[in-house]
Amino acid sequence: MRSRVVPGSVHVPWTDLLAKRALLHEHLGTFRGEEDFTAKATSSRVSDRRDAAALERFAEEVFNIYVDLSRELLGATNPDDHAALRNLPADAVLRQLREQGLISASVFEDMDSIREVRNSWQHGASFVPAVAVWRGVTETERTIDRALGALQRGFEREGYALDMDFPELKRD
């Protein structure tokens, strides 16, 4: 299929997703592991807690942008349903991607697991153990590259060529 011009509704969030994924990967590397994250997340020092919260935020943004872009992909594959797809909840978006063969069963299971963990954070108790956040963040970081590749291939099938150029981030 010949490449079409990538619309801003795809290009802008795609670029943002790659940047957030790079930030997630880089920021995750600043922690020495689960114990270090837990110590910082529960520290009395505001700077430590801010670092832990930033990592959680990057993981959340990566997931949210991925779901938003998935809605755009589903809209490209089903133009007549594009408006209705914009309001689909994340679980329905992931199911649609799987049913249409746009993501594999393993990517679906991993992304759905991340969705469930995130929902438990948002709708559960007012306190989420730092260990649970760490596991959700590391699962997101582990899964997102396979999920990105699947999304990229889906857009390519629709004629939109998206580069997988991760931005280089400067360290202080």
C-alpha cells in the first residue's frame, strides 16, 4: 500500500508516545530496583517522592497515549465507526485490537493486565503500595515496545508510515 500523509491526530501523539516511552525507560534506570523505588516513594524527602511519582506518571502517560492512538488506528480501519470508537473504554479498545488481529494474544494479555493494575490504583484504596506501583511500571516498560511495534505495523497496513525514532534525552 502506498504511504499516505500521516494526519496530525496520529503523528503528534505518536511522537509524544515515543518521547514518553524514552522518558519512562531513562527514568526507570535511575532506580536501583524495587527496594530503591519503595524507599523513595515513601521517603520524607519531597525530591525522592517527586522522582517516584514522575516514574509512575510516565508509565501512565505511555499507556494512555497508546490507547488513544489505538482508537485512531481502529478508526482508520473502520472509518464508518470512527466517531463511536473515540468513546470506547480502554478494555474495549484492547479487545478490538485483538479481535482485528492488530495485536497478538500475548500483547493483549500484557496490556490488559497493565490496564487492570492501573484501574486498581485509581479505583481501589486511597493508598497503593509502592511495590504494586513498581510492578505496574516495570510491566509497562517491559511490554510497551512490543505493543508499539504492533501499533506501528497496524498503521502501516493503513498506509501511514510511522518512524520508530526515539528521542535522545540529555542527562543533567
